[in-house]
Amino acid sequence: MAKPEFIARQSAHPTGLFGHLVARVMAFDTAGANRRLLQRLDPKPGEAILELGCGHGRTLRQVSAKNAPGLAAGVDPSGVMLRVARGHLRRGLASGQVRVAEGDAAHIPHADESFDKAFTVHTLYFWVDLRAGFQELHRVLRPGGELILGFHDGADPALHEELPDSVYTLHTAEEVAAALEAEGFHDITSAIDEKTGLTFAHARR
């Protein structure tokens, strides 16, 4: 069944009162994918880690519990999501170990070479420019830094029926790998996760 465009737009950028409901639904719907990605990310104490599209903040809170005393930073374009995230991250924000800020793939409000690792789940579909987003992630990662992406592979024709192309731009794993390589990433691999059906791509800066 195709997702209604209004719901799709709220998924991309939650706003208003309905956006708060979307935040709750997304926290439930994405929990499995985020859990599987964190197993791959394997946060270590002292690492600086960025979540692009931090949404509800629950995943970033899990990162902060594992990488303390390192920095757990989240970026999201939605004011609604940032307010929800700050509610879940009060303790980390107060200590300075956690930071959240408005931003997106085209503009990450952090200095060059700030992070050891970066990750994002279900955001690639909403980027205006795939290569520009990878260029920005390459900028904020330190040499040798790790990037992990979780996304639906656009090679699946059923997804194009389900997700409206007026909101979602679906990329194949091959397209994602080519864009990563073009922006200077290396050691690029991708695989379908058997538990979630998502494609997880790994790359090094």
C-alpha cells in the first residue's frame, strides 16, 4: 500500500502537532534498524560520533552511554524533532557530552575533522544532492573515520510503489557506493541486513 504523500512529507520533515506524533511512531518503527546499525558502529569510550538525522534522540542517547566521555552529536533539520531529542537527552546535554543542532546533509554545523564515526538511517531519500551530502560528511570525519549508512535499496521495485517519488528519492546500493567513492571515501562495502531488510553501507574517510 502506497504511503500517503502527507505522511511521507511528515516523515521527511516533521512539523507542528502532527510532527510530535510522527516522532513517536518513528521511534518505534526505526528501533530495530537503529539497534542493528549500532552493533556495526560499535561506539567506543572517548570517540566523537555524529548522527545525521538524529530525530527523536533515543539512538543518540544509546551512543552517549557507550562512547562517554566522548562527544555524541546529533544534527536534524526538524525543529520538532530537535525539541523531542532534547527531552530525551537532558542529562548528556547538561554535562556537555551530547550536543544537538539544526542542520542537514548539505550543512553539518561542525568543524572539519571533528568526528571519528558518523552514521545515518533512513535519511538518504530526502537529501537534495547525494554527493554533496557525502562531501560534507567527508569534511567532518577525521582521516580513517568510519561512516555507516542504513537505507532501503532503490533496486527493489516494490519500494517505488510504496514510497511516493514526490518525497522519496530512492538510490541503489551501487549508486550510493559510486557517490561515496567520488567524494573520496574508500573501503566501501554494502550488505543487506537479514533481520531488517535494510542495506547497510560502510565506508572509510
